[in-house]
Amino acid sequence: MRHMLLTTLLTLVGTSAVAAVPSHCQADEVAIVDAWMGPTKATDAGWKNTQTGKVVSLCADRAKEPFGRVSYRYGLPGKVEMNVDATPQAPFTIANLSTGPHTGLDVVSFSRGEFSYYLGINAGQASGVELTVFKGAKKIVAHFSGNQDGEDFQLGAAEIDLSGQQARSPVLKMGKLKHSLF
């Protein structure tokens, strides 16, 4: 009886415990989004990340706009390999794209030299996070987090307001994307 109770308890704990997505946001920052960017596999519930790759985080200096700082960080969990901060002199571009009748993509983008980075958060009936990188006109990276909210990606407490004609933060600007993502 004791063995059966312990086995049942371990099974319940193992199936109900969902590990949060690692974040590159610092203690004094608020996450906009964190997402695994490793390989994905098809499942009955959609695409699932293998959680063996890298993590992308978009972090803000506060929970509500106007943000004074927004940071893009990418790398292995606990090891930032790329950090880019939006500034008033070099703001990130934000855009909202319609991808279908009931789906959309909120995009944050920036360029560094000949590289253009696009971090897209699926909205509406779509889920997941997309990372696309171009070198010049050639797409060189197309990663997807997977569809499982809380396991493959997680939206943080901070949110970028994409309604209206202009950005609400000095480190962001509404605009057209340099490349087509579709």
C-alpha cells in the first residue's frame, strides 16, 4: 500500500509539474517573452520544443509602457551570447501583422550591420514565438518555439502596446519591416 501511494504521488508530481521557460531577464527587469529556440517535433497537441537549444528573451525595465529600456537576449540557458538594447537613438521597430482571419503576429525587429532580426509572437488563435534572421536579403535562421504556452514559450508581465499609429515608448518605433516574413 505504501509503495502504491508513493508511486501514485510521484506520478502526479511528474505529470503536473511543468518547468517554466528559462529567462535571460535580470532581477530588475520584466519579461515580455521567453522562448525556447531549439528543434521542435510534431505531437498530437501541435509542435513541441525539445528544449535542447537556446533561449530568446525580450526584457523591459518595467511592466507597463513607456519603457525606458527593452533588451533582446539570446543564448543557452544561463549564458547570454547576444545582447542588444533598444535606445532612443536606435529603437526597435514594432509591427502587427495579420496572418489569417483569426491569427496575427506581433513583431519586434532590429538590425545590426547586414543582419536583421525579427522576433514574432503569434496572437489570436495561433501560439508560439518565431525568430527569423536575414543576412542581407537571404534568410539564414528560421526558428520556432513550439505551441505549448508555459513549456515552449511564456509571455511575461510586460506587454508592448501595438494599438494606434505610434509607439508609446521612446525605445520603440512603429514601422514597416525590412523583409517579408512570409
